Amino acid sequence: MTILVVGATGLLGSSICRRLAERGSAVRALVRSNSPNESRLASVQAEIVTGDLKDGPSLLAACRGCSAVITTANTLISARRGDSFHTVEAGGQAALLRAAEGAGVRRFIYVSLSPGLPSDSPFVRAKREFEARVRRSRLAWTILQPTSFMETAFSPAAGWDLERGRVAVIKPGTAPVSYISLEDVAGFAVGVLESAAAAERFLPLGGPEALSPLQAVRIFEDVMPAHRALRASLAAPRLDGCPAAVQFALRLPRRPGRGRLTWRRHSDAGNTGVVPGAADLSA
Ligand SMILES: NC(=O)c1ccc[n+]([C@@H]2O[C@H](COP(=O)([O-])OP(=O)(O)OC[C@H]3O[C@@H](n4cnc5c(N)ncnc54)[C@H](OP(=O)(O)O)[C@@H]3O)[C@@H](O)[C@H]2O)c1
């Protein structure tokens, strides 16, 4: 039977599509018209259907004939006109769930957020609202609650410009986070599909070690002079069909003789104001 992936052009969704296709599943990828990232699916064996979480009929058509739906869609960085936490994260996802129920889908996997996040953020509130809706569903549901993805947390978009040896950290930069690789999260999203033990469960996912952003800066500094690959072992709770640990490698740029990142702290009060920090973390 076919598995529908919503959010298929996203970082996580495209990885899920690739994994499903590689294991021989029939994959249907819901893609918005003019998605800037449809090329992520170019080499993936998937049926592409056009749709939008704000377009109910497109969701019903996409769900027909599917045994499972995995949704990773979110509007945080890909919002278009009419997209909001209310219309997409809560309302749009609820429309998808209704469509899945109406089309006779059996399994529903929702990738949400870590349970540790503050509930006063509208984004988090919208996610929790939809979690509550999923919980009331008669489908066999699973809600994955990953911590921050290291691929996005340590990316130029988040202020980690390793190419130039510069990092921006949200002040004070000392809060520990169990960063996880999105590839591990994708492994879980696929792994739980056939797991009866994972049905009707919230599954918080995180890496084995909680590190603060400043500790992560130190690690990058340590590995940069030797131009070695940084390897991290990412363990997560074991479920049927899921990897217990996955290795990933991040190639750092060649910068002979450079072992220090120039860094600065942004205030976490709305991320405004730049406060210069001590340049030498090894002291
Ligand atoms: N990134 C992290 O560090 C992190 C950490 C914890 C949890 N999560 C959660 O993990 C999930 C996946 O995150 P990600 O980083 O892979 O997201 P992403 O790369 O930003 O992908 C978002 C996807 O949602 C699609 N989308 C947005 N609005 C839509 C709409 N109205 N209708 C249909 N599709 C729509 C986008 O399509 P287009 O290509 O058309 O824009 C894209 O495919 C999210 O639920 C996120 O909250 C992320």
C-alpha cells in the first residue's frame, strides 16, 4: 500500500521519502505548486501529487488509496500568503487528519516538537493543539517529538557560518540541548510505521548527550585544525525496526592553521541586540 508524505520537499520529509523508496515502499509525495525545493525529490522514486494543507479537496485526493500518512509539514520558514500557525500548523494539519480518516488510512505519523519547549510560543501552541487532535483520532497514530536537528541548528541560516569561521549564539548559550540528526528522526518516522508498540504513543527523540551551544562551539574548534570529519554517534530509544544508533559525518572546511571560531551572542530576548562575547573559549 502507498504511504503519503506531507512536507515531502522539506529537509526531513525528503529524507523520509528517500528511505521509504529505498526499502521498496510505494511513496506518494504531496508537493505544493512551485515548491522551491522540489529538486530534493529528483532522484527519489515517488509519485508526486500537488496539494496544500489549506486545500481540503487536494488532501482527500492525496490520501485515497494510502495505508499511512507521515506529515512533517510546517510553516516556520516556508510560509506563503495565507499561511500561518493557525491555518497550517493547526487547521491545515487537522484537515489532513480528517482527510486521512475519511479515506480509510490506518496509520498516521506526525512529526511535532520536543515536549521540553516553552508553551508560550504561538508555534509551539499550534503544534500542541494538533497533537491533542491527533490523540483523539481513531487512527493508529504516533507523534514524534524530536529536539533540535543538528543539521539546522549548526547551519549558516542559524548563524553557524563555519566556512568563514563565525558563529552566532543566542545568549547566554548555556542551555543544554540533546541535538539529534534529522536522518535519525527520518529513520524513526519510517521505523514506527510497522511498530504496534509505537501506536498511540508520543515518542520524544533526542541525541544521547545534551550539549549547550557553547560546548558545541568548543567541539567545532577542537576538530577544525586537523581538518578531520566530526563524527557523532546518535543513540535513541530502541523500537522495533528502528536503528539504535546512526553515524553521521560532517565535513569541515579546510582552513589551515585556523582553530578558533569568532563568535558573538545574540540576546535571546527576541533575538535582538548583539553582545560581543569572549573570543577564547578555551580559557
Ligand atoms: N528543523 C528542526 O530543527 C526541527 C526540530 C524539531 C522538530 N522539527 C519539526 O520537524 C518537522 C520537519 O521540519 P523540517 O526542518 O524538515 O521542515 P522544512 O524543511 O521547513 O519543510 C517544511 C515542509 O512543509 C511544506 N509546507 C509548508 N507549508 C505547507 C502547506 N501549507 N501545505 C503543504 N505543505 C506545506 C514545505 O513545502 P514547500 O517546499 O512548498 O515550502 C516543506 O516541504 C516540522 O514539523 C518541524 O516543526 C524540526
